[in-house]
Amino acid sequence: MHTSPADAATRATASVPQLVVHDDAIRANTAAFAARTHGRLMAVLKADGFGHGAIARSVIDAGASSIGVTTIDEALAVRAAGAAVPVLSWLNPIDADFAGAVLADVDIAVSGVELLSAVSRAAVGTGRRARVHLHADVGMARDGAPPETWAALCTAAFELQQHGSIRVVGVMGHMSCADRPADPQNDRERLLFDNAVRTARRRGLAGFVTHLAATAATITGVGGTHDVHRIGAGLFGIDPSGTSTDLEPTLSLTAPVIATREIAAGTGIGYGLDHVADRRTNLALLPLGYGDGLPRSASERAEVQVRGRRRPLVGRFSMDMVVVDTGDERLGLGETVTLFGRGHDGEPTVTDWAGWADTIEHEIVTRIGTRVARVHRSTTSIDDQEACDAHR
């Protein structure tokens, strides 16, 4: 009987915790945002694609016209994977590998004159122009040039562009309250960004794209009309605004049962014996814990799905293991338990876990550790190439 690489990868990972990446859902979400933005979609694949792994091919095929990441290393990895669309890196220290970025045709965001000068010097060394996006702070007091230094940054950029070391191809900002569409801060930040764009043009810069809206601002419409929309969380079924019902969750986390036991009423479980059984019951041990990304703050709150029904995780989460109370059911060794999934069959979701941990969905999906095998799957089959990378 012929064994495909995908089948082999599935069997190889069946006895360990698995994070299944539903590539079809990622493509569907990407296509929906590409349509919503009229093809002006920058797919944000920072932090290993929000923990989903190598998905640049999927999002480009589904309609993303560019890719955004944080570091130059991330950008170079996207380029090495064969992405031929524009790639932007927007968070780098002053001694980053700007020369490598220029040679790989990676766009670089800058938020100050000193950083711009470092990019310019690196570009001169390569004999090529650096492609630069000027980053304006419109209200977060985080990254981006504050309003009092913005004009000087634009002037310096124009002078360096005249000298031939850089080319300003974008002006960008980021909104602080886009998940709350009625917040008046949104109006202030749009006005600040519009002023920043006008200042750049008055300083002689032209021909650049503008981008302000990320996922929440795109969904709620508060980001205004600009040339590019940066969509990260939304590609993975996460709506920071909580207003969309059209996005598909893209991850499922499962683990095998590695031990079971029956305990009597009054038995304590885990560190501190915080949980004490109030009846005779069965327990199942799963081989993953906070060392694999399960938030310890969800202890005594979280549930899993076992044989089609939800069961509680009991006791404090350990670094390497959690315990399921399975009631009157004694599970078999190797039986699969779903910690979260797409919610189609009543299983817990990433949204549930975020609630149990009092955090956001972004943190849940990005914190799953490398001990958990990654398997990329479409509706009908596992992608051979990416499934073989399950233990990356």
C-alpha cells in the first residue's frame, strides 16, 4: 500500500500534541479581506504568522498583495520562502541588517532621523536605494515619529531621496482605539495621520502609498480610505472589534491521553491540591502545559472536548501536563482530546481560552510552543510539503 508523505507525517505526530493549521480557513479569511479592501491587502505574518507557521504562499494565492512583518529576519525568511510581493519590516534596532534588507528588496519602516540615516548608510554600501516607509505616531506614544519631529523626518527623507540613497514608498500610522468605533480618539488619529501625509507632501515627497488601518479599523471602517490595509489577526479568524461573524477560526489543538486513573472523593489534584474531587471520578493526563503555551491563569476555568462533550481541566496547570476530569468515562491511552478548535462541533475555541485566561485571542495563538507539532491541513487533505515540516 502506498504511503504519502502527508500520511506519514500524520502518523508520526499522532502520539504527541498537535497544532493543526487549517490552511483553507486562512485562505478564506484572506480572500474575504482582499475583497473588502479591493485588493489593497497587506498580510501581516509577524511572530511566525501569528503562530501558524509558513503561510506566505497561502495568503498570496488568496489575494494578499503585500506582506508585513516586524523584523528584518522575518522579512528575509518570507523572501527565502519565495514571496515575490512587496515585504515590509517595521520594527528594527539601529544596528539591524539594513544592507541585507536592501539587497533582498525589503521595505523598511523608519520613525526617526537617526534610524533613517542608518538605513541610508547601509543602502549606500550596497549601491542600491532603500525602500522606506515613514512611520508617524498618531496617538499611541509607542512606535512612530511623534508630531513634533515628523516634519524634520520628512525633510531629511526628501534630502536623502534627492541624494539617491533612499526612496520613500510609504507613509504609515497605527490606531489605538479602532476596536471601539465610537471612541472619539479615532477621529483625532485620522486627522493627525491626514496632517502627517500632507506634511510629507509639502516637504517634497510624492508617489508613496498610505496605510493606517489594521484589522479592527478595517472591519469597523474607522481607519478611513487609504491605499493599503494591514491585516494580521483577521487572517486567523480573530476580530479585535468583536463585531464580525464572518471570520473562520484557523487552529485546532489536540493532545493524546498518556495516563488515566480513578480517584475517590476527597482526593486533591496537582500543585497545592487546590482542586479536591467532590465525588469518585476518572482523570486523564495530557502531555502539555504552560511550557507549551497553555495560560496558567486559565487553571480551574478551562475545558476540553472529550468524546463529543466538554470536560473540565482540574488543578493547577503544570509546565508539562494538565489533568482532565472525565467523570464516569475512563479514556483509553492515546485517545485524542481537543483543547480548542474551530467551534464547529461544540469544542472550545481560542475565544473561549482567551476568556478563561483573561487575555486576548492573539496571545493564545502566538504562545503555543515548539514542542507541539504543527500540521497544515486543507479541507480534504494535509498539504504534503508543509505537513512534512510538522516538527519544525
